[in-house]
Amino acid sequence: MQKSSFQFVHPGTFMSPSMTFSLRENVQANPIRRKALEALLKSTHLSYKPQALQTVHIDFGGKGQGHAECTKDGEMAVSAALLFWATGNADYARLSLSILKAWAHTNTTFGGDNAPLEAAWSVCSMARAAELLKHSKNTEIRSLWENMEPSFFSWLDGVISPLLKSLPVWRWQWNNWHTSMLCARMQIAILREDHREWQWSLETCKEIMKRCICNTHCQGEIIETQRDITHAQFLLGGLIQAPEMALHQGVDVYDPRLIQCTELHAQLLLKEVPMGLERKNIKTPYGYWAEPVFEIAYHHFGFRKNQPMPFTKKLLTTKRPDKVTFHWGGNTLTHAM
């Protein structure tokens, strides 16, 4: 088989290498990012202990054993890795590594009806943290990662990847599960320089864009919008984050319609009724809970493309800094302009 000519660039996350290497400098130069740094420092304690479980079994709705533990550890792993780059304090890198090591050495079973989604949420963050640690300029941190890399990859291969590649799930009608699983598989592909998985990720991303952005009289609607606002944001987060990761690998799969999707959902969270929707069709069983999915879209369309995004801009003025939630967020620190 002919080897792909594609070359991965590192560190490759929702930041480009240049964004990553200049993160500390950019944070200090930007008051909004400094505020995000202060908030992340307050929520990420160096005394934190990993909560890895030998057996995870999570059913629909997060019921069972492991939801809180694996999602919290994923959030803390990536938060600590970001803080390592933003401050230079290697203790945060060691915290992140301890979480990855705990799961690789402890967890042997990950099951339940909700397992593919839960694995995507937590392991996308863990793989992102690993990518940031693996390509650090700190020789001690790189050495610590190299020592644990075989066990972490073995855990991915034996426990996690079968869930992310579950054929029954991929045969479902597209929904928020698929964008989260796509983001996890894409981040793992970058971490492992897996060309086949990377190509699958790009092709699947394009297909998801086609299927999940609706062509209706309500411009910007996605297939989860009338289900409820929270799940719509889960879907939207993946539709934004996957193209951002790809962009920093030199591949542009952004769909220009995402600017309309982002604006529509920001408008909904501002408790306005967009033209083309009726209030009775706007479901808010979880309240007007704004997920941390808007900063990257605003950076891409509002800053890079210089497109007006009034609703997103207004929403962000009240929601900055965003938090790290599952595998989204932390982007006021990384992307705010």
C-alpha cells in the first residue's frame, strides 16, 4: 500500500502549533484571555486526584457507574495541559499525566448503553492533553509521556477505540453522538499519526456537515435544534471543533453555513425567537444552558473571515470566560481576540 504523502503537524489540537507555542505570550497580552487563565487556575487544583475506575458502566442519561469520574478526569487532564502551556508550570503537566496514566493502568472495562458517547467526551480531552504533553519543549515532560505512551495506546486500542468505532452506532441517524465520536477519533488520529483514521475523519466530517445542517426555512437550523437547545449545542460543538482541528492540519472542511448555525443558536440562548421558528418548537428542558462551543466559531468566522456575528458576540460578552465541559471549552483562553 502506498504511504500517504500527508504530514501531520504537532502539537495539533483545536490550536495550531503556532497558537500553542505562543499561548503564554498571547494570554498575557489579552485581558480577556488573562481572565480565562485566572478562572482556569481557580478550577484546576494541583491537589486533584485521578478518579479512574476499573469498571465503567454507563447507561442512557449518564446513569450507572463512571460518568462523573471519566468526564471530570477528561476535563481536568486537558485543563491542566492547557495551564502547563499557558503558565510554564510543569506541575500542571504532571497532574495531566497522572490522570492519563491512572486510566491506562486501571480501566479494563467500559460498557453500557451510553458508553460510546461517554468515551468520546472523556477520551477526546485525554487525547488532546496527551498531544499537548507529547510535543512539549520540556524534556522531562516528554520523557514522562514517552514512558507511559505504550500503556496509554494499549488502553485506547483494547478498551476505548472499539466503542468509538461501534458499527451499530455509526448506522444510526446522525446526531450529537457522532460529532463527539468524530472529534475523539480525529484527535486520536493526530496523536498517533494514523493516516487511515485521519482520512476517515475528514470524509466523515464532510458527510456529517451535509446531513446535520438542515435546509429549511429557518436558516441555521441543525437536526437537533427542535429536540432541545442543549443537545443542539452538543451537535454544534462537534460541527465546529472538528473543522478547527482539521484546519490546523492544513485541511479546510469548514462549512460556511456554520456561521448561520452558530448565530441561530446564540440567538436562542439569548431567549429570542429567530425568524422561521415558533416558540412552541423551542425546547429547553435543561434551561438556557450555554455550552462552551461558541468561541471557536466566533474566532473563525468573526475574526479570520471578518463576518458579522452579532448574536454570538452578544452571547459571549456574558459567557466569557467559557469553561471546560466534557471535550468542549477552554477556548476563551485559546481563541479570544
